[in-house]
Amino acid sequence: MEKAEARLLELATMDQRADWVHSTYITGDTELLAADADERAISATVAFAKQATRFDKLALPPELARKMKLLKLSLTLATPADPRRAGN
């Protein structure tokens, strides 16, 4: 969980920076940068949420169980594992 949290924090920071640049300098290039950052963050969250399901039947410490649940609930719609199908 610590590695997942660290990676997701890194990706969220990059995503927010790309969104700020896009909001400040509205161009096709900044739109692509923001979309790429969004895709990386969403893909990582989906991957970590899927990995978290391996622990569903284990009795985890309450704090860790809560983190796993929040990770799985953080997605409103899981995207396909194949990035080529994510937009369809």
C-alpha cells in the first residue's frame, strides 16, 4: 500500500500540474499534456485497485482495510485494461 500511495501521489501531482498549465495556457499541446497525465493517473489507479482485490478475503488491520476500500471506491468507472479500448 505504501508503494501504491507514493506512486499515486506522484501521478496526482503531475496530473494537477498538467491541468494547471492547460487551464492557464489553453492550447492543443497543453490539452494533450493534461490528457496524457490524466490517463497515466487513471491507469495506475485502476491497476492498484485491481491488485487490491487480492486482499478482499483477508482480515486486514482496520487502517489498511480502509485504505484498500478507498482505493477501490476511488474509481467511478473502471477503464479497460487495454489502453486502445479505453476511449470506446
